[in-house]
Amino acid sequence: MKIFPFFGVALVITLPWLIHPGYLFFLDWSFTPLFGIDMGFVQKLIIFCTLILVGISTSTLIAFLLCSTIPLRIRTIIATTCGIIAMTNPFVFNRLHMGHVNLLLGYALSPLVLFFVYRFFSYPSKKNAIIASVIASITIICSVHYVILLPILIAICMWDRNYSLKVQPTLYTWLIAPYSAVLIGIVLLGINMHPIPVFNSQDLIAFAPQPQCTSSTFIDTVFLVAQWRNPHAVPLPCTFLPLFLIFNIAILLLLFIGGWKHKKLAIGAMLCIMLADIPLITAMRDSAKYIADLAIIEIILLGYAVAYIYNKTKNATLPWVVLVLVIVNGFPMYWGLSHTSTPASYPSSWYEWNKQLATLHEKPQVLFLPWHLYMPFDFTNQETIANPANIFFTNATIIRGDNLEMRQGTVSIYSESTSNLSREVEDALSGIHDLDFADRLSLLLTKENIKYVALASGSPEEAMYRETFNKIPSLSISYTAAGLTVWKFGE
């Protein structure tokens, strides 16, 4: 499969980022300097390569599925079309904007897993078994969500293909053993590092998919655009709604044809829609992640539909028409993504103070405020992101907020930290307007051996913290510049 079309699409999407210096600050994914080296370009390169991988893996899968049904030239056009829509559909747009690059890596590898699983059952061998198992293992390492997503996708697609499962037991061992070993390792490591969270109905409802382009969550899920964030947070790809609806309805008609010929895949697609849209039956808090499986199933159905129509009509123009339709439909990715998220730099004050910390004899503990996990900063143009201070300030031990605070409609979430230190900090800061706040804060800083209190700029609480800390005798300003103010604690 030729790489050029996917290289070109990925370049069009990421070029505005690649030619501008700075970092991309997404909701859940920020990069910082590493050993004094600017890693902004590396961050953008990862996105670029991930998009190319999505296109190559999807087109490889589709070419394999159609290899015995249509001529090579037509098969190549259809596979390229499917690769491009896999790169540019709204699911990819939304997840890139949220910084879920690890989820997209799993999404990129899933078609390759399917390809090698199909290869294994078509041509059973030890080599094909190991390759399929290793790529599946890499997929769940990239994103633990694929511990759930990948088996569902494989089960649906294998059900559709009707392969004979009569394979030598030893080959099954090679297919299952490497993946099982990695899976067990991930589960044990995850339990030790992060206890399995218990989601209540409020959590699941708050993170349930919201309508983005239409008034129907079901329709938006079919169009791959549904997600949990407020529609106003990411207006694209719904900005040009009439064009969005026209193009997606045209694609939907092709999906109906594909689903009619492959009813088991259509049933699998409906299952993914149910898992995404009915949060109380899901095993993931962000149930819209099931759209990753739905996207791949829909793309397979699209490939089958175009191939079926070609075989019936022998009209070589149709695959080209669908290719143009898919390319135009990806406009939000070509133009909108780079306009929604633009490269920016960390404040110079962050670099300067990190250098000052390097001159100290030992790493100090720093209480970093405001006390939130997600918050806006001046350098992100007031976009809310996960606080990156703990990975930026390499010369200090940063104590930052680790609670999830969220409001979605009438539902509010405020998670309770499992860290005793975080609870102590929250307890102290909750009384910031009390008369004994200075004593309580000093007691906390002394007990935990915290030497500095740092305050980032950009939060609505900044003025309150600044005014309060300037009145506390045990705190004295150690460093101040645009973007950061630091108080040193000393009795």
C-alpha cells in the first residue's frame, strides 16, 4: 500500500503546527522540555506519525478484505479512501483536541491487529500467531482502554468473516500466550499503581456522549462526532453544519448498503452505539471511547459498500467520487484542528525559576497553586488543561491538585483524592477565609517539609491567593515574574 496519500493528508493537517515553534496544550496531553531540549517538535511529530499509521493500517486491512472481489486498481482506490476517512473523521478530531493520543495509537494499531488475526485464520502459522499477538499486546500497552475495546472489535469482525476455528492447539497457544502475559502484567501493575476506580451513576451520566452537531446523541454517534464535552468547547466539525450533514448522510447511505450485505457487522455497529450512548451498561467512564470501534466497523462497511456497488455496475467512476467526498468531508481536520489548537510556549518565568531550583543543594517540595488538576493558564490562552507543573519543574517535587472537578448540565463531579497529603492540603485551603488560616497553612508546610508555595497566573483565584499570602508573615516572596509568583516558607 502506497504511503504517499496518507503522508500528504497528515502533512496538511499538521503542517501549521510543524512550522510554528512551541508546544500544543491539549486537555490531557502536554509536553515539556527534556534535559533542556525543546520537545515541541517531537510532540507534533508524534501526532503526524500517528495519523500516517492510522491511514496505512486501515488501508492495509481494507485491501486484504477486498483482495478476492475486485481488480487491484479499484481496490487501491477504495483502500486509500478508507485510510483517509480513518484519519479525518470527527472521532479523531475530538480525541486529538482532548490530547488522547495514546487512545489514537490504539485506534491506529487495531486494524493491523485485525489484519494479522485474519491472516492467522486464513494461513495458520506460528509466525502469523506471534505477529498478531505482539501487535495486540502493543495496542493495549498504548492505551489500557483497548483491554476492553480490542476484544469487542475482534469478536464482531471474526463473527462477520465466519472463519473456521479448527486450528492446531499449539498455534492457539502462540496466538494467546504473549497477549495474555502482557494483559496480566498491565492488570497487576495497574492495580498496584492505581486502584480500580468505582464509577457511580453521576460519573457515568456526566461523561456520557453529548449531541454536538444535531439534537440527537444517537445520530451524532453514528456520525462519529458525539463526545462528552460541551459542544461549545470544540465547535468544529459542526461549524459548517449543512455541508457536514450532506456529506455524512451520503456516507451513511453507503453504510446502509454495506450493512445490508454484512448484517453481522451492522449488528456489531449497533452494539458499539449502545455501549457508547447508554452509559449505565458500559465498563468505561468515558463511554464515547467505544466510538473507536464503531469508526473502524463503519469504515469496513464503507469499503464493502463501494466494492459491492462497483461489482454490480462496473462503474469505475464511483470509487473516485467517494474518495473526493471523503477528502472534502475531512475539511475540519485540514483547517479547523490547527486553528482550534495553536502552538504556544511556557512562560520564561517557569524556565528561570526551574534553573534557580537547580542551584539548591536538594530538591525542595513545592506546593503549586491554584489547587486544581484541570485549570486555565495565561500561556494556554485560558484553555483548560491538566496542570503540567509536576512534569515541567524537574528540579523540585511538585505537590499539585489531583482531583477531578467537573460540571455537566445539572451533574457535578468532585472526586476524592486517595492521597493523604492532598486531603490535608484541601482541608487547609478550604479555610482560606478563616482567621486561623495562616496558622493552619504554616502547620501544614512545616509538617510536610514544604519550602515554597508557587502560584501560576491565569486562574480566577489568583488575586485571592496573592492577597492572602502577602499577609502571612511566614511567607516571603522569593521569585516573581509574569506567569509565576513564588513565596518561600520560613518560620
